[in-house]
Amino acid sequence: MMRTFNLKLQIGARLLIDALDWQVEAGQCWCIIGRNGAGKSTLLRTLAGLRQPDGGHIELGGKALSDWPLEALARERAFLPQARSDAFGYSVIETVLTARHPYHADQYWEARDDHLAAHQALQAMEVDQLAARDVRTLSGGERQRVAIAALLAQDTSLLLLDEPANALDLAHQVSVMGLLARLCREQAKTVVMVGHDLNLAHSVASHALLLMGDGLWQAGPVAEVMQAPILSRYLGHPIETVQHGKRTIYIPGEETT
């Protein structure tokens, strides 16, 4: 699905990621974990083709990311940014329909299939009753669910999400994460997401990529990577685990003085 080759990312003189050789397969659900400023969002934007790497390159479907025409790329990967600004009073349904533009070619107006995809995505996010609302009148959590609905309506095989649980209440956090896991499991879609909640990440992710923020990284299945000593080192704070049935619960430990 996607591979990085000797990828290097930096902000100014600061090195964030170095020599990242990483492979993401179809049907996998990856969570990117690290401290604030470790380069998680920068990496996700680079994977989406919205930022050029500072070294190395990325391949999507066996072809260099830079060689993908923009319209074709938009049919292959969808990107959910961490924040957005709604400058105009579009309705919710109009906002979601914009995600269907990569499929229009020379068609000016949305077709029946576009409206069907948009409404199905709104229903999946439980915001179909808001279809006629101005997006500027929505709560933060409602707006986030509409943004995820647009991502779903784009109907791509690769989903890149920057903190998808942001602003969501507990019930919708669990619902959204469960949906992403089902898309990977049942439709062989691929998810790469940034997240700070270790428990949510562990409940749905098949793999994790840890970023130290100084060039170092570690990647692999969650059973290998999401271990308390490793997470403690990468997050800069002691992490402890508790077993509850089949679940692993992550809790912050006490720092020793």
C-alpha cells in the first residue's frame, strides 16, 4: 500500500525523523504515537503529499508519491487534518459532497451516487439529521464527525487521520475507532492515524509507529511496540499497564524523584 524509503523530516534545523524505512500493508491499522512536537502531524501531512520530505521518498501503490496526478491521488488517499476553518456557510451535506469532487472528471454537478455516498457517510457518523445545518453552527464534536463523514465519502483505500477522536465524547470516540477497525478488517482499507489515547489506540490498532522527535523511531505490531518500558521512553513519562480480562489498560505511572 505505502512505503517510505530512508525518509527524513525536519523543521528548520531540528531533526524529527531520520532514515524511516516503513511499510504499511492493506488492511492494517497504524497508530502514530509520540510526544507533542515529535513530528506526528508533519509525517502525516508528508504521507498525504501536502509536504515534501527533507530526504528519502514515499511510494504509494508501488509508484512514487510525487508522480501521482492530484486527482488520482485524491481517489487513493483521504486526509483528515487536526484542525479546520469554516469561512463560508456551507451546509453539512454540501461540505461532505465536496469530498466527491475527485470522481467528477468533467461532470459539473454531483450525481445520484455522490449523494448516496454522502448520506451513507453521514449516517455512519450519526449526523445525517444535521444535513441541512450550517457547519458554522455545529459543536466541535459534531463538526469533527462531519469531517470524518467527508473522509468516508471520499471512498479511498488509504485513510490518513490526525487525531480523529479530537473533540468527540466518549461514546463517539469508541464508535469512530470501532468503525475504522471494521473498515480495515472487513473492507481491507488501510488506516494511519495520530492519537494520544493509548487505550483507544491499543483497542483498534494492529500496528504502531513511535516517534521520539529526535530522529529515532520504532515500528511494529502493537504487541511488540506498545509495551510499557518502550512507551515510557518515547513519551517521556512512566507508563504502567494493567490487565483487565483480555484488555491491556495503560495508565501514567508516578515519576520517581
